[in-house]
Amino acid sequence: METKIANIGGGLAGLHTAYELEQRGFKNITIYEALKIGEGASGHNTGKVTIQQAGQYHSLSMEDAATFYQAQVRALDKLTKIIQEHHISC
């Protein structure tokens, strides 16, 4: 699929978005970052995915807390797979 895509931001979300687009067959993806890749918001807020979101759970219903937790587990599993598949040193 030949497409021109401008991806604004080279943080955790921007890089993952570009990766997912590429995995789905999109080409000509350009990442625009004002500073250095990974040094903007992601670099200052630790840019992480974790299931340890204790501050979030107490304000949610049990059902919403379980949904939130499961989403975090799926995200960690997916990132682990990408890291292993591409031999990324973390």
C-alpha cells in the first residue's frame, strides 16, 4: 500500500503508531519529532506501560478496573513480543 503518512511525534505512542502502520503494509511513513526521538514527553514522563497503576484503580468500579488492568497486560504482552521479535535491547 503506497501511502504518504506524516506521523507527528517520536515518543512511545508515535513510534508505536508508525510501527503498527508499517506492519499493516503502509509505506512512506515519516516521523516528525521536534527534538530527539524518545526525548520529548516520553523521555520526561518515563514513557512506560505498566500494570502498576494503583492510583488509577481506586477511582474505578471493579468492572472498569478489571478492563483497565487487562488492557495493560495486553499492552505489555504485545510490547514484549515486539522487543523479542526484533531483538531490541532494553
